[in-house]
Amino acid sequence: MLKNDETQERESVINNEVIGRRLRTLRAEKGYKQFDLARELNVSQQSYCLYEKNFASVSVETLVKICKLYNVSANYILGLSDERTPLIKEDKGMEAVTEDPELSKALVKLLSVLKSND
């Protein structure tokens, strides 16, 4: 069933709200300042602030960096799961990232949301 534009827009806003809230929470838990985190992610402080305030979408590249930094799954940051499943599993290392079908689905969903925001 195809969704109308209003439904797609509402879902996009909801996802961005979750992303912003989770980014703020993770940053606060680690005691990071926006400036330091932005530098670590190679984005401007203004861009990072916009992510947290839901005014800009996080790129896939930046999302991956955030997941690595906090060792959480993209599903958690995107609001697809409430579990902070570690991004890197101890027994498989980075292989776990490429073999995780849920991460792949989450990244595809993010790309879809970003494309619809253009």
C-alpha cells in the first residue's frame, strides 16, 4: 500500500525527532560537548546542533561514525529499536557490521528518509 505525502512527511518528522533525542542523550551520557563531538565526526558544530534539534538529517557516513563512537546500532539511533545493541560484537569485530541485516535495513530506511527530504 502506498503512503500519501502527509503520512510519509509525518513519519520522517517522527524519525528525525527520535534521532535528535537519542543523539542528545548519548552525548550527554558521555559528557561530550557539541564542539568536540562535531570535530570528532568531521562536521561543523552548527551541523551537529541541527542534527540534535531535528533541523537536518544525518548522513549515512556520519551515522556510521556515531554508531562506532558510542558502540550502538544504527537501529537504536534511528528509533527502530530501543535496545542499544553494540555495533561491534566482540567475537566478530567489524564483520558483524557487514553481516547485520538489521543494520543494512536501517541504512536503507535512512537513505529513503534523506531522499524524501530533498
